[in-house]
Amino acid sequence: MLRTNTCGELTEKDVGRKVALCGFVDTVRDLGALVFVDLRDRFGITQLNIDPSYFKSLQLRPEWVVRASGEVVLRSDPNDKIATGKIEIRVEEILVYSKAETTPFPIKDEITASEDTRLQYRYLDLRRPKMQRYLTVRSEISRYTREFLADEGFLEVDTPTLIKSTPEGARDYLVPSRISKGSFYALPQSPQLYKQLLMVAGVDRYFQLAHCYRDEDQRADRQPEFMQIDCEMSFVEREDVLDVIERLLKHLFLKIKGVVLPDFIRMPYAEAISRYGSDKPDLRFGMLIEDVTDVLSGCGFKAFEGKSIKAIVVPKMAAATSRKAMDADNVLAKKFRVFGVSHLKFLEGALGGGIAKNMSAESLAALSSRLSLKEDDLLILCADAKGERACTALGALRLFYGDRLGLTRKDVYKPLFVIDWPLFERTEDGRIESLSNPFTRPIDEDLPFLDSDPTRIRSTSYDTVLNGVELSSGALRIHDSAVQEKVFALLGLSKEDIENRFGFLVKALRYGVPPEGGFGIGVERLAMELCETDNVRDVVAFPKNLRAVEPMSECPSPVPQEDLDVLGIEIKKNDQEGNR
């Protein structure tokens, strides 16, 4: 065998053994009379003690790939920071497998190289110990998920990745058919329809580590291709599904991170928006949104008249908040389509500053009392016709100040389920739109509203949220054909629309459907939380950048015209700019 041990497992108990290690040269310390080389693999680092004359004949350099054999001995200068820090290998022989050029950046955890450079040389970036840990976490998520769900009676079933294009909220990635020219497969945004068909097929409990694809704008927590733990269960109610999600996530955090997650609370969507200004509320800190409409109606400030007025209190920030900071708050708030926010400061026992001069003394005193203001509190107000936009604007500011005040600690975990989402919303032109897919089941007690006011209907949808991050979404599915027909009618879908979009599923639903529900946990976002990183590209082996490009292989890229001819595809160019 090439190696007897890895570079991360030898300890004092191995002293006196003859061993062979393989790995990458990490660092070289040539002290003249002594030469030490750190040898690195995925499992750790072991120090090699090499005779200077022997080293001179080798001239090892960082990132060379070598095999080192010799005797395990105690180190004269133990290193308590690594698991192998009490021993070293007294080298008898070094075999060089391959030499390496100077790398474009050091293979260390803390480096200053740009992300594009690291992505261009991703195979080097992945050598860094931190990145190896991230890959290990991804692997452990898959391993422990399979173990847990198998014990729960779930059957792992693969569903196709070349499927019919159906609307799911984002643009599909399309794959042309060579045999049926002019026709296209789609890459799945999720296995949604297939997992419902598996319930019709009597599978009862299905899961899959599913590859999914969505053609949408990129951001720090999103990739065009991603993986989800996809599950569906028959003969269940909402609490049955939530129980599986909660126990699975508790299992993963305990196994991978050694963290015992607290019990997941249930929070209605309406409360999440009104109190936290977000459908993925961060419960690690307070600073909740308050409705002060009754206190400030008739306060004397005309911009508040006839509006719903919301407020948040930021502790110990009044004196430290400058005009420039207030202007920055307004820039952030206006992204949520509100006119802006107003700031008041509670200093020397009274509210003042900003719009205070436009408000009556009685209103200011009542506001201070309602919010139990303390010295140096910063009060931020926002008004909007219905209040929801004001809440979302203040929700963004709440997160900003929570982070600034150090309240978003990584070692605190506050999980919850956001439930009772609206099923429909009415567009500006009066149409009814689904906020989920058209197969999402309404809450039973709201079914009468299908005929009177559909926007009052709550759905059986549920999102899993941890520390302000959405980890999963799911819902129960409609199993009553009469309800399904009403939902289709409300959405304005004709029989032809239904047949073209979902014909094969609707046909299957005629043959008996169990009450069912499911969920999909985003593996990358889960890995981000377990690894304590805010960048999804850290936990993907070969990710795309914000332009949806993989810098290493430079894809997407043009293909030869003869390949397009086989598929019957012609690239259309912009006549004015000559661009494809």
C-alpha cells in the first residue's frame, strides 16, 4: 500500500511505529541544521523531520505531492493547535510523485485572493483546510439524511432530470431534443409533479437528494443549480410533516455540529410580517415592529394622516446615529416601495429631532410611554397605506441594526415554522394569482372563501426558518378534485391551459389520491448554516459566480455550428448590435 496512515491520525500511542504518509507539501522550514516539512492531506497535517543533506537532494517545494516513510517520534516542540502536534516522522525516504508550479495564491485558510481568482483555480482553492471541511459537511448531510429517512420508512426514488417544461416560478433551463427537432426538455426546478405522482403510485413515503435548476438572477445564497432534500408523504396532516422536518434537522445539527436545536415554534405568516417585517424572521434578538397608528393618528404630522404607522426601537443608538446614517436608512427603506422613514431620538428624558417639531407634545409623550423608551433609544417610524410595506422596510432596518449591534450571534439557534401563508393574492388589475403552485391545499376552515373572497384563504404551506434563513418550504396537496377545479377556475386556467401545463398529473389525479404533503430542504443553505458562512459558493464544489459563469471551465460557452445544425438550432443575432 502507498500509505499506512493519513496525515491527521498519528498520536503519541504510535511512537516507535514505522509508517508511510502521502500528501501535499504544505510548508517547508529549512533551519540549516534542521529541516521540517508539514505534509497535508484532507485529514490533517503531520510534521516531517528530514535530514538536511537528504533534503538538499530533494529540494521539496509547497504543493509537491510526495510519499514520506519513517519512524514516529515525539516532537521536541509540541504544537497543541493540531491533533498530530505531539509527534513527527523521522523521515527515512521521500518519494516525489509530482512537482508543482508556484500557486496563484497560498493554500491557507486566510488568503486575500479575489473570489474570481479562487474560482478560476477552484481545484487549488478546494485544497485549503476550510474548504475541505465544507466538502465534508456536504457529504455528512447526505449520509445522515439517508440514514434518518430510511429509518423513518422513506423509499429513495430518483426522478427524471429531462422533463416537461411546467411553470414553477422561475425560468426553466431548456435542453433541445436531437430526435424531435424544435422540441425541448426542461431541467427540473424541483421534482414537484413527480413526487406527487409517486404518492398516487402508492409509494407512501418518498425522498431524494434531488438536483434542481432555476434560471434566475444570482445572489450570495443562490446558485443556478442546487440540491434539495426532497420528501413527500401520504396520509398525513401538516403536523406530521413538520414533525419529520424538525426531527431531521435536529438529527443533522447534532450529528454534524454537536448542536442540540431547540424545539421549533409555529408562527403565522401574518405575525411574521407584522412583528418582524419578514417571511423568514430572525428570532435571535428583539427589536420587534410595533403598530403605533392609534397613538399617532392626529399627531400633527401630515405625512402620517390616514396611514398605518409602524415603529421599531433601536437601543443605545440615538447619540451615535448621524444624519448620514439616517439618509442611508432611507435609501434601504425605499427599496421596499415606501416613501421613507423618520427618526426620533430619546435623549435627556424626551423625544426630539427630525419630525418631532411637527408633532404635538401629547403625541410624543404617549409614544414614549407606549414603547417604554429608555435613554439613548433610537426610534424609527414608517407609514404606509396598508402597513405591510412599512413592516417590510422596518424589517430590513431591524436586521441591519441587529447585525450592527452584534445581536446575530452564530452560536445561537432559533428555528421556527412559518405557517398559514396566503394562498392567493390579487394583482393590480384585479386578477387572482397563486402564491404557491396550483396544487397547494387550502386550510379546510377557509374553503368557503373559494366562492366569496379567495384572498382570505390561508394555505397549508410551511417554511422552515433558522436565524433568518429559509431552509425549506413545503405544503399539503389538494386531493379533492372539486377543490382542484375551483382553484384552476380562480386562476383563469382554461381546459386547454390545464392540459398543456399539467395534463399528465391531472389525469393521474382521477385515479385516487391520498392526502399528502411534502417539503424540500435546500442542501446548500443548510450547509451554509452548519459551516457558518454567508456565501453559498463556499459550500459548492464547483460553483457559478454572480454572472452564472464557472470561471474555471469558462462555461457557458459557444458550441460549434455543426453541433447546432444537428439539433436544428439557429442562433439569432441582434441586427443593431450584432450580439447573440
